[in-house]
Amino acid sequence: TEAQKSNRQLKKKTYVIHMDRTNMPQAFDDHFKWYDSSLKSVSNSAQMLYSYNTVVHGFSTRLTVEEAKLIEKQEGILAVIPEVKYELH
Amino acid sequence: TTRTPEFLGLGKSVSFFPASEKVSEVIIGVLDTGVWPELESFNDAGLGPVPASWKGECEVGKNFTSSSCNRKLIGARYFSKGYEAAFGAIDESQESKSPRDDDGHGSHTSTTAAGSAVTGASLFGFAAGTARGMAAEARVATYKVCWLGGCFSSDILAAIDKAVEDGVNVLSLSLGGSSPDYYRDNVAIGAFSAAAQGVFVSCSAGNGGPSSGTLSNVAPWITTVGAGTLDRDFPAYVTLGNGKKITGESLYSGKPLPDSLLPIVYAGNASNSTSGSLCLSSTLNPAKVAGKIVVCDRGGNSRVQKGLVVKEAGGVGMILANTEAYGEEQLADAHLTPTAAVGKKSGDAIKSYISSDANPTATISTGTTRLGVQPSPVVAAFSSRGPNLLTPHILKPDLIAPGVNILAGWTGGAGPTGLDSDKRHVAFNIISGTSMSCPHISGLAALLKAAHPDWSPAAIRSALMTTAYSTYKNGEVIQDVSNGSPSTPFDIGAGHVNPTAALDPGLVYDTTTDDYFAFLCALNYSSLQIKVISKRDFTCNGNKNYKLEDLNYPSFAVPLETPSTRGGEDVAPTTVKYTRTLTNKGAPSTYKVSVTAPKEVKIVVEPESLSFAEANEQKSYTVTFIASPMPSGSESFARLEWSDGKHIVGSPIAFTWT
């Protein structure tokens, strides 16, 4: 139903957002502020779970599907990858 | 571990073994369920100061203080934000929000890689001996990323990120998930930069065997590790009412069954469930199993859980019978009820006896640890198999290492079965999985890193692979226990690790980061996708013919098309050419090539001889495969070796026709 569809869209999932630091707008002098600004532009309530600095550039956060689609279109976003659950072997 | 050092030849005195102080400069980061720091395996006696390069921390949390670390366990962190975002706040009555290992898996893997030597180790007297990790003097840093509800990619990536920043030299990940494309796989993405920064990354291949195409962690910058057995087992004996005696396996250590025979029943005949033979929870009819030994089929739930199900229904013992998929593989578990795990043939014989006798009876007794079991190693049935479905041109797994019935450190927070009802406490446990084989390779990679600090992760991986063995001393190919047949490179990759040979491999395939960029170009990845993986701007040259065949990898996978898939009646042979570059890591020498080829494929190597005048000199060669048409689904295997009379630099070759 429409209500169920709406609920699904509002449900948040974790995403890893890969950022292109070489395309950081000049208005920012700190990549963390840039990450935060990018996040806040699609969701006022979303919090950063992690900021990644060594093997990748970016952060992880909880977003709705719509918010994930929105942030993916922004300048400087390389990829928005949904959380995957791994298992011990 | 109490047997693998001897099994791998580490007990011998070899001149090129790295000195202890060099090994102690190497740091192994283990991403897992955390650590139980009080284990004797983390004793730091004899170790010097923590390496000056180390930037890690001992994070404080529940039951974990900064003094939980020492000069052996030099770092411990935990990553739970992704897990808590998905599952809600951690219930600290159930698990520790700290680096502490409540599960046991992380303590087992970290001590397998680098546990200090502990004399008098055993599990209830089984596998007794001196337990030690593969790199017993190396330092350990643990990164807890797995929780009761699983391991989440945002946490794993955060741990890789921090571990590389902390300064680990080796990363060990005994976990896996589905393998989407590399640019959608955060573990592969994190591992790429880790490798580019000189960190050796080894991952378990997965426990999806014996089905084909079941591998995890197949990125070519990751070393993918399958599992084999040791020459050790833990016999348990079944005596049937017809006088027949059958040998199985068990680590049961409680009150034994009486010598007198007891009634025996097949679970499939003692349940109303359609899958009653599996002894799933609450599926056994107590009226039919009370006071009896119950035969349960393997699969569906954990092996130790089945014993508990039998016990709860009033059964007094269990015979755990392999089905077709597991063949003759026998895994030992610390069961809570008298148990013997038996292979398929024995299981069938027992079921046949039960169905043919009006009042079938049996008893079970547990034996003692047996060493020198042959043949060994054999490939574990559970070990995931190729082909590599994501990139068929890259052969995976890379190699196998001991992963069956491995004794290593355990948590004080859970019993050896991991069952809630198991209140026993042990310092060591014996468990199986590619989780157990992966840290063997991590520890051995640390040894190689200590011996050759300037070697790249790819050079270390190459040394481990090209010196691995795929045959026993009698020349027969390593067996696959799932079917008793000779294994193939899809089961064992380059073969079983041989660390003493790996320390002096002669030549290596030193795959560079640029080689991986060319590989990504050959996959037709866009610049954006390449940047997701590498963080770097890299544009594939439109005028360059990038080929997956040319990734400088120590093994060969050759996917071929059948005439029908090529769109016609053409039955002419297919010709494909692969290029490789070897780097000399030994004295000046001349190597000659030899090839064993199947009748369906002609293999031509050019040149047939390579002379190296100095260390680190590089020489390239091409291999041309001229393959006859074969029906779709056909597989064939070959081997290519370069030898200077002292070293053998071996590569497996796998052909598939689709």
C-alpha cells in the first residue's frame, strides 16, 4: 500500500559515503566540516557514525532511501554503499 | 596451536628463519570478536619495548582497562557504532562494549596468528602440547568488529581504517559476506588502500564448500585462504550390537557411557518433523529417544547443538552422521553428550544396521589424541571452492592452510561449544573453519615480513603461493575429503602452505599497485569506480589494451568459451596469451620452465629460460594457451614451474569452458 511504501522510504539504513577529497569545495578548510555539511544538506537529524581518513575518505551514517539518493547526486560524492552484514567463518 | 608448527616444519632450525627480535617488530592486526587478554598466550615475557612506529591504543570499556594490554597485546579497540545503529544499544548483560571477547572466535584467531608459547596446553587433555602462534614473537592488535548480531561493514571499514593508521603490518580477517563488485565491497575497498600502504591482508575463503563457486574475499589484492586438515585426529569408537566397530571423532570429556550396549535409534524415525533426521531444536520425540543413542544427520544447525537437542529429549548419546555433502570429513567438537562424528560411509552402515535389526544397540567410547594420521593434509569439505564467480580470470582461493581441529586460545566468557548451557571454562579450544586457516597465513606472512622487511604484500603472497605444495611426498595429489578424489586448484589454489620454502622462494610475482589499476581498467571500471577503490585519480588509457590475463598474479585461471557460446560451428582451438613478470629475490641464477599440460590444451612459454644477474632484477614471459573446444562445464588443470635446480616457483593453472 501507499502507507507501507511511505514507511519503507522513511526507514533509515546505514550507508558508507565515499567522498572525493580532491573535489572538496574551497569554502571548506577542513574535510570533516565538508562531510558534515554534505550530510546536513540532506538530513538535519542524521548523525555521523564514523569518519574514515586512512584507507578511504568519507563517513558512515543512517539515511532514508530518499536521502541516500539525494546525497549521491551531490558534488564530491564518489559512492553511497549500503551496509552489508558479514559473518565469521 | 599445538601441532601446526611441527606440521608446517616451523619446529626445525632453518638458517634463514628470522630472528626473534625481527619478528617482534611485526604487528598483526586481527579484526574479529575481540580478545581475552588474560590468556597465557598473551604473555609478553621476553619481548622488548613496543615498536616505536606503533600508534595504536588499548581502549577502555567494560571489563577492559588500559592495563589489559602489554608488550604482546599492544592494542585493542572496538567498533560498534554500525552494529548499534542497526540493532540498538548493546545489552551489556549479554556482551561487553569493549575490546573484550565474549565469544572466543577472536581469541582463537589472534592466538593462532601470534600467540606466545604456552606449555601444557590442551582441551580436556586433547591435543596436549606447547601451544604457540605461527609468529609467536610478533605483536598483536585486536579490533573488535563482530558482535552477537554479526559484523557490519561500517564497523569493519572503521577498524581497517584505524588499524592501518595505527601501523599494523598484517591484517587478518576471518569473516566474509556476499561479494558484489569490488567498488561496492567496503572490505575490498579498505584492503586495497591497506595493501597499497604495504599491509598484507589475508582473509578466509569461506565455509561454503564443497559446492563450487562459493568463495568470499576474492579481490586480487587480498590473500584468500582455504582450509585443510592436520595429521592429527581425536578418535571416538562406536560398537554396534552386530559386533561391528566404527571409528569416528569427538572431544567429549564427560562421564562415559557404560560398556554395555544401549538402544540406538535414527533421529529420522524418532521425530514427526520432515527434517527430523537433523536433530533440530525440539524436533525429537522424547518417548522415542529416551535412554537411547540417537543418530543425527549433519547440517541445518550446529553440530554441538544437535547433541544438546538429543540430551534435552532424553537421549544418552549421539552419532553424528555425515551426509553426501560432507563425505568422510570428521570434525571434532567438545560435545556435551557422548558423541562420535562419523563419515558418510560409516553413517550409512549404522543406519543400515538400525533398519535391519528389530532391537538395534550400540555404545560410544572416546579415545585419545592420535598423531601422524595420513594422508594429510586433505581439503576440508567445508572449505569454499572456486571458480571465482566475480573475476573468473583470477584463480581463488590462493592457497590452503590448517583449519580443521585447531587448538588455540579461548574466551573465559563462554564454554568451548559456545552454547548458553555450556558452563565449562577453558583456556584453549579446538574448532574448525577457514577462520582458523586464515590466521595461520597471517602469522606466516608476519614471519616473511620479519625475514624480508622490504618485501611488498604481493611479494609475500607470491612466496607463500609459489612454494606451496599440491602433492604428497608420494607424488599423489592432495585429497578432497568431501569425495575422496584428488583436489583441484579450485579447491586448494596453489596448494598447501610451506613456510620454510616460502622464506626463500627464489622469484616472486611482485604485483604492484599500478598492476591493480590496470586490472581495474581491464574490468572496464570507470574513473569514478576506480577512485572509490583507490582514492586516486586514474584514467585508463583508451589506446592501451588492458587485459585481465596480464595481472601479474602467481596463478592462472583461463576461462574459455565453447563453440556454441562463440556463436557458431567453429571448432578451431582458442588461443589466449597471458603475460607475467618475475622478480629475483635470490642470488643470480638461471631458471628453466616446465609445464604439465592436459591433452585438451597446448601450452607454450616464451622464453623457456630466464637469467637473473642481480637481486630484484625483473624478467617477463608469456604463456600461450591453445585450447581445444570442450563441452560447456568442462574443467581442466595444469601446472607451470620455473626452477634453477634449487628453487621451484610453481603456479597452478585452471581452465574452464563455459
